[in-house]
Amino acid sequence: MRLDGSSDHPLTVEDERTPKLLLIDDSMDIHRLLKVRLKDERLELISCDNGAEGLEHARRHAPDLILLDLNMPGMDGFEVLQRLKSADDTVGIPVIVLSGSDEVNDKVRGLELGAVDYICKPFDVAELRARVRSAMRISHLMDLLARRAQIDGLTGLWNRQFFDERLAGELAASSRDGSSLSLVLCDLDHFKSLNDQFGHAAGDDVLQAFAKILQRNLRRSDFACRYGGEEFALILPGTDSRQAMGLLERIRDEINRHAWPRHPKRGITVSFGVCDRARDGGFDPVQWIETADSALYAAKHNGRDQIQLAGGAPRSASLPQAG
Ligand code: GH3
Ligand code: MG
Ligand code: MG
């Protein structure tokens, strides 16, 4: 998964895609050698013979690991490394330097520029393979750690920190390309009394069940986040408020129909506040959250168990609906 979480659902089982290895080296012998000797590894090998193309491939393919030759005509390996480590989209890719030089100064420079390892040519292929595996393992664990820091422990949804970063990113993208975007704040109704009556564990079950309902109903490109205690936030890229309202009706309906073994006679309802690009106008995350929060407040004020569009009329089972 990408570290920014932009494409993967937090609860998706670790993807089974083949890791990509980018080899940047001007020596065709090395390309031939690695192609043959790494063919049994679960790896997709991407090859190029110069630094400029290497940078382009790194950006385009987001490889899991780069093997980088130092001594190349044109842009040398040090410069490629420096550029990889100073760009946001490539800084996290681990790089192993391959070098004909075993000068201590070169090793130190390579490692200080951010390489994870340094291998001298000629190298033993078995050793190279072991180092590639080790670098991949470490980078995979770092991905998992980074991801775990963005996930809420109780529900498995994205957490508040992720939400804040993602909303700013999606607003920027929406402002750039003019695409639609909706933001939804959801708050469970009278949740405190549920805890008081049936205990905190029953409350936790409800939070988990609601998270599952959200996940079942959202697309892969959407983001469901636990915003705080019993409040959730949904970022819906490419979705206008009309589509968002349709989605929320399904979610509201599902939670209303859900059976609760711990409290069969006590149903659960949720209030929703929605705002979208058309209604908000600006691209300031704080303003978007305030707008959605005001809509949520109106939904609560009007009787809960309903969906309130910022600046629009509430929609609930108890109120007459158009059409
Ligand atoms: P309203 O309909 O106005 O939203 O009323 P409410 O009772 O839902 O709102 P209030 O903010 O008064 O109470 C929220 C409750 O949510 C209080 C708090 O104990 C509970 N809560 C917050 N986080 C958790 C959690 O992780 N687990 C459980 N079981 N309860 C939680
Ligand atoms: Mg609340
Ligand atoms: Mg509440």
C-alpha cells in the first residue's frame, strides 16, 4: 500500500501484489546478471541505464526498492540519490547503492545521502539477493508501522490524524482538477445513555458494527475515519452531495434495521451532516469541517436519526420526503 493511504482501505488484508525492484545501472552486464539471478524471487524487475530515466521510473512506478549504480555517465548515482531523497513522492523508497568503488568516503557519502545499504562490485549474487530481501522486509515493516499509526484500534478505521491529512490533500486535489468532493460527519444518537444502560462493552460493539456498515457501503476511493469517541467522518472524493445523500440513506437504513443481541429493544440511530464542494466554495479544511458540523448540529436539533445537507432540508424517515 502507499504510505499516504490514498488507494488502500485500512482493513484490506496486506496486498498480494508483486514487489517492484528498480535497477538503475549503465552496465548491461549487471542488468543481464540480475535478470537471470533474481528470476526466482517474487519481484518485478524494472530496468533503466541512466539517472534521468531512473528518476522518472521511480516517480511513475513507486518501486519497493531501488538498486542504484554510482558511476554512470551524465547524472551520477549520488545526484540521483540526492534527488530521490529530496522529492516527497520518492523520499520513502529504500535505495541500495551498487558501486565499483570501495572507498570509505563514497560509502559514507552514499549512506549519509539516505541509502539503506552499499554493495561493492563485483558482488556475490547470493549476498546481493539476501540484502535485497532484508531491505524489502524492513521497508515492509516500516509501511506497516506507519499504517498502524493511522488506524483506530477499536474500529480499524482511519484515525483522526489520518483524516486531517487526507482531507487537506483531497481538498487540494478537488480544487486543482475541479472534481466533486463530499465531507460527512456522523454522530451516534444518545450514545451516552446506551453506555449507561448496557455498559461500555455494548457501546464498543455498536461502534464496531457501525464501522463495518460504513466499510460495506463505501467505495475503495472513500475514506471512513473515526473522528473522536462516537463521531465518524467520511471523505468521499468524486462524490457530489446528491450521491452522498443516497449513500447515507442506505447506511442510515442499515443501522436502523441492525439487530443488537445485547439490547434487542434498544435500536441505534445516527445523525449525519454533509457538505460538498458546491455548497462550501472554499478549500479550507477547517471551514469544511465547521460547515459539516453545523449541518450535523441541525440534524441533532431537528430530532436526530437524519441526514442534514449544509444549507438544505433534513432527510429522515419521520419527515416527508420529496419524490
Ligand atoms: P447526542 O445524541 O447528542 O450525540 O448524545 P450522545 O449521548 O451521543 O452524546 P454525548 O457527547 O453526550 O456522549 C457521547 C458518549 O460517547 C459519551 C462517551 O462515554 C461515549 N464514548 C466515547 N467514546 C467511546 C468508546 O470508545 N466506547 C464507548 N463504549 N463509548 C464511548
Ligand atoms: Mg458526540
Ligand atoms: Mg452522540
